[in-house]
Amino acid sequence: MSWKTVSLVARRLQFVKLALKAQQSMSRLCRSFRFSRKSGYKWKQRFEQEGQRGLYDRRSRPHHSPQQTSGPWVTRIRRLRRRHRSWGSRKLWVRLVKDYPGQGPPATRTIGRWLKTMKLSPRVRRRSRPGPQRSLGALTLAGRSNHVWTVDFKGWFRTQDGRRTEPLTVRDLFSRYLLSIRLLPDQRWEPVRRIFLRLFRQYGYPLVIRMDNGSPFGSTGPAGLSRLSTWWTALGIGVEFIAPGHPEQNGGHEQMHRVMKAETTRPSSRHRRAQQRRTDRWVYSYNNIRPHEALGQRPPAEVYRPRTQRPRSRVLKYSRQWAVRRVRSNGQIKWRGRKRFMGEAFVGYPVGLKPVGGQKCGVYFGSLLIGELWEADAGGMRPARYARRR
């Protein structure tokens, strides 16, 4: 019994004792205890009939509820729902009418309320409204150096001190030249962005970067873009995702991973810095000494030619007939008096709104369609989905 309940009962008992002595009027006594006169007479009468037990609060639940579902019906609903786990209250009501004719089963709303009470109500999955669907063509064929870069995270491993290591690998597709292998503690996108800033300053900008759909390169958001791939797109670099579950579309990169694993991680080094030095020596040998069959037994360094061109500067320029909105820090824009969610990947960037009829508009990030905004929708935009043909 809590302290608050005990003190309340003791206060009522003190009031009743003074009321029975009748040394002062009931009105004055109720005012001093801050009781109404009706409550004062109630506690006095209960004490005279039941003693101190009558001073405790009683349940406010009615003694009789004519509309309450009886116990047998609750048992039948529970048994039928466990037999058919995907059925809702309507289907259960129809089945109860057939199984128990003439007995008047509870209403569908009553069945639904009991399902929630028993925690047996089916989970309702909200389906997102379908956005525009687009099909992508074949992957880009590299014709020169810095035409296509491939990037991936090799499967993680632990150094001898027990720390997890995530190797980020970047490779030029045409020359097979390894641009960088950096051993990171995790796959956060900020360190990856800093690494690519150094690569752009050293080797120039590629036309296309090819990757898989995993983090931090891709996401489940509009057009599959993450914050990292959105940044690449804003720089004018084409982003290519391989088809999900098809690593053979980036087979040369995966083959390089197998060689790297066999020659640098069996066994691993004592700590990450030692493993990085060991990996750097292997990268030099891979680029400058090791012959490559696809290059006519020449090492990649003899084929790769860096190109220091700058990215296109007008990649996020939009037509004057379009409305332009900058995505806020919460991933929203304001369109026609309402806040609409675009996605966290586009925070800080302007998006173009191309009118398509009177009730909707296409949302573009540069030249890429990322979704549609419908006037009738209350939430965010309908994201665009891109699928690559096999």
C-alpha cells in the first residue's frame, strides 16, 4: 500500500472521529478538511456501517454491464484468432455466425476491441504510395582513364588486437589502377567523403562512379541515393548502382578483393596502422610490378593517366519555369503552403519542381528525377525507383 493511500485514509479517519464527537458543525468541519458536505456525510455513514474499511476508495466499475462480452465468447474469439492469425474482426464475426448460429455473436467493433485487449490484433502495414518507376540501361563501358571508378567496402576483418577493420577500395575500371585502399573502423559516410576529396585533388574527377547498393553508397530512399552519392551527383559525377544481388556486374573489383585478402590478411597484422602499411606496400606492388592479364601483362601504372578536369558547375541549375526549393535541415521543403518531406540525403541542396498537370509535379535533383509531389498527398513525395536491367 502506497504512502499516499495510507495518509488519505488516516485523514478521513481523523475527520470521522471529529464528526462523531459533534463538537462543531458539519459545514465548518468539512471546510477545514476541504471536503464537500456530501463527501463528509458519505465518509461518516460508511464508517458507521463498515468501520475503517469503509474509508478506502471503492472501484468505480459498475456491478453489472449488460453490453459486456461474456467469457465464452472471449474464449471463442481467442481460439479462432489463434487458428487464423491474419483474420480481422469482420472475418472472425462471419465465422462465429456460421459456427454458433442463433446465439448472436458480438459486433465487429467489440471483437476488434477484444483483439487489442488480448494483443492479438493484426498489424497494419502502411503501404507507401507508388512513385515513378524507371528502368536503367546497361552499365557504362570504360573507354579511358578516369572514365569509370569502382568503389566498394571489402568484407571486414579483425587485426590481432581484436579491432574491426573496414577496407575502403577505389579502383579505375579502364586501367585497373588502385587509387586507394584505406582501412577504416566503420562505414560512416563522412570519412569516405574526406578520402574522395583527397582522390579528386590528386587524380581528378571521374565521369562515373560505380558501386553496390549498400551503405554508405546507396539507400532505400528516392532514386536509391544516400548522402554520399547525392554529393557525387551534385559534383556532376554520374552514379551507377549494380543490380542488387549481382556482384558479378562489378566482377573485376571483387576479383581484386580476393587477391588482396589472400596476400595481406592471412594472417592479419598486430594493429590497424601496421595493417595499413602492409596494404600500402601491396597496393604499390599491384599497381607498378604485378602484370595484369587484361592489360597484356602490363602493370596498371603503365596504362593509367590521371585527368585533372574540374566538375561541371551548372549541374544543379534548373529551368526558369520550374519552382526551386532548398531542402531544409529536417529534409523538408515548403510547397503550396505545406511542408513536404524530400529525404535527408538532399539536405542543403536545391531541388527543382517541374509542373506535370495541375495536381502534381516532378521533383528533380539536377537532371535526375527523384520523385513526384501530389497535391492530394498529405505526407512527403512519392519517391522514384530505378531498376537496372540484367
